[in-house]
Amino acid sequence: MKNIFFKNSLSLLLILVVSFSFAQNSDNIEFEKTTQKFKKVDEGHQITLNYSFTYTGKIPLTILEPEVDCSCTTIVLPEGKIKSNSTNIIKIKFDTNDKIGWQEREVVIQFISDLMDSRFIEKKLIFKGMVKASKATKTIYKKKL
């Protein structure tokens, strides 16, 4: 009798853990585009890319402050909590000053559940494009050669 009770309790506990583990998944956050390509631009321009996403989960989320590889990239996150059935925008600003040639950058965005259970959803946003050297930069490179 104790053995059956133990097995049933353990099975119920396992089902609860599994159901909570899969309650938040990356399918709850849908980006229109995770990769964007900008047109060929002259060095020195600031490019702003908007990444629109919809969240359909049930538990409010917070976006952790993303780390970027370069001070040339700035991330503007939505204010406040990400609520259920909401559409939001993450803005990525890329300063092309001193950046020439093909540019391809990746920004990792982490959404964390407000349940304080350390679960998070990770999404990668990519932008790429060509930056044409300014006349000043071309002159500097010619002098070095």
C-alpha cells in the first residue's frame, strides 16, 4: 500500500515539474524578423533597426540588459514588464563611425520569468550590411600605405 502511494506521489510530482518546465518556451515569443540586413551606407551614419515581437505566454517577463561586443551598438528595450498578448519593439542602434566593410553583429536577448524560478528564454537578433569608407578614412589608409 505504501509502495503504491509512493509511486503515485512521485508520478504526480514528476508531472508537475515537467509541466512547469515547459510552461515557458521560446514559442511564446515570436519575432517578425530575427535577422535584418541594412543597405550599403557611408561610414559615420547611425543605423536604427526595429525588432518587433509578440509575446503570447501567460507569465509577465522581464528583459535582462543585453551585453554588446562594441560601444558602437546600443540596445533600447521596451519599458516595464512584457505582458501577455502584447507586441513590443527592441531597437538596435549601430554607429558606423570607424566601421568599414562588411558588418555582421549578433545581440543575445534574454527574457526571464517573473516567477523567480531562473528560467529564461534566449533569442538572437542579427544585423548585417556593408559600410563604405568615408573620404577621410580612405585618405588615412592611403597615407599609411
